[in-house]
Amino acid sequence: MTTRAADLHAADDAGLLARLERMGVRHDVAHLGRNVVWRRFGEGPPLVLLHGGHGNWMHWVRNIEALAARHTLWLADMPGFGDSDALAGDDHAPDRLERLVQALIATLDHLVGENSEIAIAGFSFGALVAAHIAARRPRVTRLALLGPAGHGGARRQGQPMQDWRIDDEHEMRRRLRHNLLALMLHDEKLADGLAMAVHEQACKATRFRSRTISRQASLGNLLAAYRRPTLLMWGEHDVTAVPVEAAQQLASSASHRDWCVIPAAGHWVQFERWQEVNPMLLRWFSDASASTA
């Protein structure tokens, strides 16, 4: 990439983030003395988007505009992430996931109404949270889980993560980029200014401990409790799973579950291959009204 092209690319990235900040309507909702931040985009049937661990609402930065053309999007900073307050108590409390799910359901119901129909898409740890919500909240019409945590199967991460919490800012960003490529992205060229801006901001604001939760084999039981259409999606090179094995484990025994693997993508599939993922999600969720008619 030439210097001029790189400058234009960086300007486009900054413009996208600024445009989304202007487009979104922020809602701060109190729950048990803590604040949960939601952002609303677009108009149409409600679609909830949940980010991954060490993430925030900007995990969907390349998807918001496309999906908001047909949906009212509700994007959370989950408790302990982004702009939302942390949960009360110990960061490692065994009931922290339960309380996070309760806070999300309560604050979402405050915004959209507890009897409203919604669809949900979740990424990574957020996919596991989405499955928890779908298993217990009535009137979740459809579910899409991208690179879902909680499958309990094999992982294939080759590069160890590096501790980025250091004083040297240049070395900190080098380590953050290393981690981005070790876990999230397959194509090194896409660890660009936009990806790094999202990743750095999200990591610095993360206070919720999700890793041990994500590696437990809990997703199968949650999906068994949710009997409506479910799409499972992985990038071909997702290091948090062996996609075909995970798909066969989670989807093969239920006709209402479908799955796909997106070529040339890593774990952050909706960022890396947004050109394919956005139309797929629009098609999937466009069938929600027909499935409940």
C-alpha cells in the first residue's frame, strides 16, 4: 500500500468510527445500581448484537450500517465491558455470568418491552451469552452464533497471547497486534488501523473475566433449551475451534439448526469477511417474521 493509499485508508477508518458514533443513540439503563449502556441504530424488526470477550459494541463495526438498513439494532456494551459499569463483587465470582445475563435481559426489556419479539446475533463470548438469553427469554425468534464460545471442543491456537499491560506504548501496541493476529484475524493485512483501534479500546476497558467461562462445555445444553432457528458460523481458520467438528457436535442432531464455515476468515469473522457475512445475516434474520407468522 502506498503512503497516499494508506492515508486514505486511515481516513476512511476514522470516518467510519465517527459516522457510527453519530448514527447511534446511546441508552444508559440502570440495573441494581449499575449502568448498562446500549446503542440503537436503524429501523425495523429488533436485532440484538452482542460482542465478544475483550470487546465492546465496535466488534460489529463493519456490520452495523448494513444490518441497520433493515433492522433496529440494539448493541450492548455488556456489564464489565466498554462504557458499561462492572458487576458488583469479585471479578472471578462463580455467579458472574448469571448476573451478567440477568442485567442484559432486564435492561433490554426496559428498552424494547419484555413481551417484544427480538432476534439475537452474538460473537464469541457474546454468542454464549446470546444462547443464555435465548434459552430463558420468551419470544426470541432467531439466533445467530458467530465463532461461539462454550462448545467445549478442541482449539487450535498456535501462538500464545502476550501481556500488553506495560508502560511502553509502542511495545504495548505491538503486543496487542500480536494478540489480534494470534486469536482474532487470519489475514495479517486486516490487522489495520481500524482493527487496532477497536481492539485496543476494547481491551483497555475490559473488566469482566470471560475466558474460563468461554472454555466450559455449556453451549450444547443451552441450544437444547432453545427450539427455534439457530445459525452457527465460523471462519475457516478460527483458532478457538475446529469448525466442522464443532458444527457437527452442535448442529447435526437438530433440523432447526444450520451452520456454515466462511472461507479465508479467522475468529473475528464478521469483521474479516464482512462482505459475505452481512448478506448472510440479512437473509437469515429476514426469515424471522415468516417463522413466527
